[in-house]
Amino acid sequence: MIGLDRLGVFLTVVALLIAVPGPSVLFVVSRGISLGRRAAVSSAIGNEAGLLVQVVLVAFGLGSIVERSLLVFSVIKFAGAMYLVYLGVQAWRHRHRLGTTDEAGPEAAGLARILREGFVVGVSNPKGLLIFTAVLPQFVEPSGGSVTVQILLLGAICVLVALVSDASWGVLAGTARNWLSGSPRRLAWIGGASGVVMVGLGVRLALSDRH
């Protein structure tokens, strides 16, 4: 299997890559600010579930199709971008509702919907695809056993690190929201701002290339 030295280098590289805010971090932070800590953590869980799907696809060879095909990569990228824009528009439209509800947990906004939205953002995240197709295979040892099993293991570790990172960002954002809960007008403003951030993120994602 994978040597401990190689695994240590892998963890360092992955931690550094994940530390750079991307679609997942900004999405979870926006949800934390608009819906609270529990919803942000639920969004992170859904997001990482989507990344796990990417890991499985890469492990069984489908990731190489995405890596080689600009069309497939672009379809996934634009689907994720449009979904982020949609969520941002919805957040802007419903920003005034934030001042009339407290953080009752994911149930207030619909746990299944929050998890589903996080999943769609995760499974269509091009940053995840690039990490799993370009970075992760470099740490596979052909002489260390099944390549598929190694990719699945490394991918699971990567997703776990991402979950801790995203959930931490979400908790911090949700805590900031709680500090402002006494001002409905300010909460509505912040909710609208989080919607603008998601729209901007979607536009940026649509205009970005695979590098």
C-alpha cells in the first residue's frame, strides 16, 4: 500500500490546495452567513458527498475522460456555475426572510434540500476534479497494490480533509451570523450579499479554464 512518507507529503499538498478558498469554501461560507452554522455544516457534508462521487469516477477510470475531453469538462463546469448563480439569485430574492427566522437548524430550511444543494455543488466542482485527476494519481504507487484501491483511499482522505476545512469555515460564518441576529435589517443585507457572492462565484467559475 501507500508508504507513510508518501502519505505525509500527500496530506501536506492536499491541505495546502484545500486551504485556498474555492467554490466549496465560498459556498459553505455563504450558507453559514445566510442560514446559520448547522445549515453550513450540512452544506459541507452534502458537498463532500459530491466530491466522493468524483473520487469513485476517477478511481474507475471515468476521470480520465473528463481530463482529456474539454467538452465534458466544460459541461460539468457550466452546470455547476449555473447552479451557483441560481442559488445566489434565490438567496437574494429571499433575503428579507432572514430577519424573521432564527437559526432553527437545517430543518428550518429543509435538511434534504440543503444536503442536495451541497451535493450538486460538490459533484460539479472543477477544483475537485482537477485535484483528483491531476494531483492524486501522482501519489499512487504501482507496486503498492491495486491502483483503484489506492485512489479510493487517497480520495477519501482528501474528502475528509475538505470536510473538516469546509465545516470549520461554515461554523465561523454561522457564528458571525448569530452575532448579527439582533438586527433583522442587517441580516437581510448580509443574506443579499451572500447571494451576490454566489452569483459572482458562478460567473467566475463559468469564465475560468481548467488551469
